[in-house]
Amino acid sequence: MKKTDHSSGRFLQILLYLVFMIYLLLMCRIILFKYSSFSQVVYGVLHGKVDGFRSCNLIPFLTVRDFAQMAFHGQFWRSFANIMGNLFIFSPLGYFLPLLFLPFQKPRRVFLFSVSLSILFEVLQYALYLGSSDIDDVILNAAGAMVGCGTFYGVRRFTKGRRRSMQKVTLLLSAVCFCLGALIAVPRFGLFLGIRMRSADTKPGYIYDDLSGGLPGDASVKTEITLPDKTGDGTDSPYKDSSGGNAANGSAKNNSGSGEDTLNGYITSFTEDGFFINKITTQELDNGGSIAYSGQGKHQQLIPVRVSPDAVYREKRIYDMYGNRVEWADITKDLLEADDNVELRGHEENGVFTASEVIVNTFTFME
């Protein structure tokens, strides 16, 4: 009987190690490889062709403050998902470390390890152009790890320290959290957890965007973006559409000869005959690149949009940041949602943009 109990306990322990490894892989996928696959990153490093985008914020609680402001300006779910996502993604780490490794029985060691790992992730994101590097992410990650650590001690007290009971409760919690994440977080917050890019380069090359330094919109974001030059002559952008505009971001005149203007932005709210968008502005740089930016909170540049009754609605799905796979689909207006990235074609008159075509840009970047 004792031998059977020992074998059962060993099996549960191995299963817990397996769950922990799967969690680590998912965490790396979400944090480091949400825009580019692992193979693309390795290829870029080995060949000296690191393409992507990065941003950096070293001011504590700046991003948290910005998202808090956004929450009161019609973007609650984006703000909630960003803050809570960074908080809870490290919670399992704070739980499993003291459970599986004796040296981490002290909360101080869990805290130091979590901070170190979070800093490593942020450095890799910046060095390899894998996304946003933010001191607030480190703060939220560390706080989330301590929440997980506190949960571990709560479970240990609940089970009175019985090893088998802790193993079973942990597996049950893992299954519940995984199901909740799959059924609620992914479909509800998927667009807010990095699937969509908020800015892109209309021309290949290096760009630097210091939006806190007086650019129109005065948004408190710093961004560097590089995109690959697909033709080698600096003339092809992966997001440029047939009309010569940027189908992903930006706002400019349509040079296709149709006489229509193009307006880009994020939907903030709906009206009876249209909606308001937070305009995305494109500014050309001296080095041939460009920056695309939009204001946040009180700095949003809101534009009223009236949609023509016979307007065409389409969705442009971009499956990787290199623009190698793009699909178009006809949609209906009832599928539009707040915070959608849209490109509008039509004309402006007396401060109101009348759209004859609405294109929803969806950035999936899913391998």
C-alpha cells in the first residue's frame, strides 16, 4: 500500500513539473513571440536581420496611469486586460516555485527571481525588437508573482501541509485557470494582449517616435519600429495597399486617382449614422521612414464619421508582421466593435468624414 501511495505521489509530482513546463512555454510565447515566431527570431539573429518593433518606458507607473486614463475614455477592456494580464501572467510562477523547489520556500527569493526573469524578458524584447519594454511590466509581474506565492501559502494552510492534498489541489487549480483563460481571456481580450499593433512603419527602415516630446497628439509613448524591405530598394512596405496608402495605419490623401481621402484610426464610440474615431496621424521623417501615432486619454484626436448607407465593409486580416499573408473578407457593419483599427475611404466636409468604404484591419500574427 505504501509503495502504491509512493508511486502515485511521484506520478503527481511529475505531472506538476510537466504543467509548470507547459506554463513556462506559454509565458514565453505570450511575452516574447506574440509578433514573431521563435524560428523567425532565431533566423533574424543569425543573419543580422532583426525586424520588428520595440518601445521603452523607464518611468514607473506611467503606463499604468495612461491605461487608467484610457479606461475612463471608452477603452476599459483594453486597459483592464493590459494591467491584469501583466499581473496574473506571473502568478503561476510565484505559486509553482515554492511548490516544486525547496530553495524558493522563502518569499524573498521568489520575489527576486521573478523580478530578474521579468527584467530579462524586457531586455530581450527591446534588444530583439519583440515588443514593448516597460518598467511597469516588471512591477506588475513581480506583484503577480507575489500574489501566486501568497496563494501557495494559503493552499498549504488549507491542506495542512499534506503533500498529496497540495498536489491534487494544485492540479485542480491549474485545470480551472487554464479553462478560464481559454474560454474567457483569449476571445475577450485577445485583441488587447498584443495581437494588434498600435503603430507601424509605412516605409522600411529605422524610425524613432518620441510622442512625449511635443508631436501632435502628445501621447506618452516612445516607439522604435523596423519593417523588412521586401524588394531591397526601399520602395515596398508590407502594409501598403494598391492605392498607395498605408492599409495598417496613418492618415493621408488617397493618391490612386479616385478623388477620395483616406482616414485611419481606432473606433471609440458609435452614433446613429456612424462613429467617432481616434485619428492615427502619420508623419514623414527625413531619413525616408515615417511614424504613425495616436493620442491617448485626453490627448485623443476624435473625428466624427458618418457612414454612407451604401458603404462597403471589409476586413483585412494580416497574419504576420512581414505582410506575407493577407486575406480580405466582406463583413457587415454590425461586426464593428469599439477599438477596431479602421481605414476609411470617402471625403471630409465641415469637420465630418463621410465614409464610402470601411476597412477593419485585424492583426493576428498567429503562426
